[in-house]
Amino acid sequence: MKKYGAEFFGTFWLVLGGCGSAVLAAAFPQLGIGFLGVSLAFGLTVLTMAFAIGHISGCHLNPAVSIGLWAGGRFPAKDLVPYMVSQVLGGIAAGGVLYLIASGKAGFDVAGGFASNGFGEHSPGGYSMVSALVTEVVMTMMFLLVILGSTDKRAPQGLAPIAIGLCLTLIHLISIPVTNTSVNPARSTGVAVFVGDWAVSQLWLFWLAPIVGAVLGALVYRLIGPEEN
């Protein structure tokens, strides 16, 4: 239960920190942090939680990461469902806290997006469903490759959280204009349930693509990563 609790609170922090920066600070009058600030916020949530709870649960914070680690032979199947449930509940709890905060400002309306992921008319840059699908698959694939590589016992010890956090920052710098960046079904679900409507109807892509990408990343690392005899 400690592991599941760690995943709940870790994912809570990721969604509150990342989506909170997008909703509350990205376009703040004159001093908005913009895409760069939001990208850093997501990376920092993972980096800080990796140091805080990595030794407790492994700090997945993401159903796609848990599935990818299982596919990579690093995670037992018996823990998959409890981890994923904990992550999604943590994301929704963070979405609820963010909604309470954001709704305290006059004129707030979740129809503005509430940091939800989308494609087509709901993509920040108007990108198509195919563009969104390719982006989320490839970005999650590379994320898993970095996670598996940086946590390999042959990698420099103690630096994995930095590599993983910076990788997530880079992913956001690339893909916020396309999908608002998911690579994490729990992050997408945590805010989509409060928007409803289009955000929920497009949520399938932000479950399917990250999971496919994570499995591909695990398969690639299994191909290139094993020690030579």
C-alpha cells in the first residue's frame, strides 16, 4: 500500500504542478511563463518526485510508464493494475484541487481547455489526429528509452531523475503545440474529466498512443540495451 500511496501522491504532484502551471501561470498578464515555463514545470515535478519517492515505488506516475517497464522486464504484472488505478486517482484528485483554485477567478471556464490534451480544433496549433497520434507514440517511446537507459545498473548512479526530468521537459518543448503534450494517460484523464465534452471524447488517443509508444520504447531498449557476452 505504501507503493500505491506514493504513486497517488506523486501523480497528484505531477498533474498539479504541470497542469497547474499551464492553467494558472502560462498566460499570466505580462509575466506569463509560456510554453518554456510549462515544459520546465512538468520536468521538475518528475525530477523532484523521483528523488522523493523513487526509492518507495519507482516513481512511475504514469500508466504508460508502468506498462513500458513491465514490457521491458523491469516491473511485475501483478502490480500493474494497482499502480495504474493509483496514478489515475492521483491525477483526478489534482485536477479537482486545480479546479477549486482556478474557479476562484472571475470569468474562469473549463471550456477554455483546462490544460486538456486534444487534436484537430482542440490542438493548440491545429494539428490533425494523425499528427497527434504520431507525436504521442514517438515521444512516449523516447521517454521510455531514456527511463530504461538511465535506470540501467550500468548507467551513472543517482543521476536518473535528472535525465528523466529533463527528457520530459524536452518532450513538452517539442509537442505542446501539437497535443498540449500528454505521454501520460493519468495526466490527460486528471483534467479531461472536469472539462467533459470534447476532452473526454478525445481521451482515447491519449491512452492508446502513450501505451503503444511505451511498449515500443521497451522493445527498442531490449534490442539495444542487453550486455554483450
